[in-house]
Amino acid sequence: MEIITVCGMGFGTSLMLKMTVDDILAKEGIKAEVSALDAGSAKGRTADLIMASADLESALEGVEIDKIYIHNLTDDDEIEKKLLGYLNQKE
């Protein structure tokens, strides 16, 4: 599984989100490659899932990858619930 975390510039919010996703995956024993990118670079990549702030929804419109939008990037519970819900649905 490949997951891309996305923010506007590719090194602030996306790195914070990547670290949270890495922690959740490690805790659950799930193996995945997680990359942090800016919205423009994410459009040209292939992956299984994009995770981004809800304010980037319009910037990622048209990208044919499953997406999870996070409303509060400091809420680890929201991130975990949405990520694990997605992964459980894919099993």
C-alpha cells in the first residue's frame, strides 16, 4: 500500500500528517509506504490513497486516487478513525 500525505507546499502539514499516519500504521502492524508531497506533485503520482487537509479538496479534484480529507490535522483520533475505516473497508 502506498499513501501520499499532501499539503500546499509539501513540507509542513504533509510531514506532520505523514508522521501521524506512520505512527498509526506502526501501532496497528500495517505495512505501507507513506510519502509527503505538495498538491501539484501529488497529481502526477500513483498511489493507493491520498490524505490531505479538507481545504485542499478543490486542488485535488480530478485526481483518480482514493482520498481522505482531514478537518482537524491536530486531531489524531480523526486521522486514525478515517484511516483505519478506509483500510478496513479495503480488506
